[in-house]
Amino acid sequence: MPKLLPDITTAFLDRDGVINVDSPDYIKSWAEFRFIPGSLEAIARLTRAGIAVIVITNQSAVNRGMISPEALETMHRRMCRTVADSGGCITDIFFCPHRPDEDCDCRKPEPGMILAARDRYGFDLASAVMVGDSEKDILTGRAAGCGATVLVKTGNGETAIQSLAQKGALPDQVADDLAAAANWIIDQRHA
């Protein structure tokens, strides 16, 4: 039986595969950025419920030289503006620009980005939920001490379930998409 978290105050969301459609070639421009159906409304519902939304995303395309930090910032500004126009609010975005071989402490599954958000905003991570579409996202939420983790089936979610099961690290909830994840998060607050 999944745990109940009636005091959820923060939702950490992965970006690619959760908010927008992922690509094996990376998302390098706003022209390539496509919101997953229902994700804008899901963020708006979380916002209306008083839950802070923080995006936590690996963006190694920066250090691979495929996108400049300025272009990534422009894309994120446009994403936040579109979310706001739909009634939602992204409080902040934390991204890791490093390639996997750079051995940083911010690239998921390391918890560095969530810990940086905690330090900046004073979040109680026991009252936070990490929503992602990959094994790395779930392991990040666990390593950071988030109260719950939710795996969405969009993006890489279907394949992540098997590898998480083999590691004994299943998420607290599996949802079809961010819209279903938002419903579960909000339902926890009313349980």
C-alpha cells in the first residue's frame, strides 16, 4: 500500500519525458520543444493546490556543445511563460549541464539539484515528491530524501519500471502521465 503524504508542499518534476516530449537527439531549441498533452493543465492544478513546482533536469547537451547556456535559458523562459499563460507556475528550474563522464554531484541520479533547491528555498524534503520518467529520477528522489516518488509512463517510464523492480527501488506510485501524477499528489493532500 503506498504511503500517504497529506503535507505535500513541493513537486520536483523532471523535464524531458514528463513535461515535454523527449528526444534521443536532445531538445536543443524551442522549435523542438513540445508539451506532452495534459502537462500544462497538470502544472496549473499543482499550482492551484499550493504546491511549489521545481523542474530538475539533466541537460548534458550544454557541455556536449549542442546548445548554449543562453539558448537553454531562453527555452526555459518560454516554457515558464507558456506554463504561466495556462495558469501554472514553475518556481524555479535547476539543471545539470554536465556529461555523464564529468562525475559531478548534480547530475541525476545524484541528489545535488534537489539539495540545492532545498537550500535555496528551505523546502522540507519529507514533504516533497519527485516525479520522473526514468530510473535516475526515482533514485534521485530517494537519495535526496523526498517523501515520495512517482514514475510516469511517458518518456522512458515503461522501461524504467523493470530496472527499478530489479533494484528493489520501485516508486511510491506509477502514473500514466503528469496529469495522472498531479491527481495522485493532490489526492494525497485530501486523504
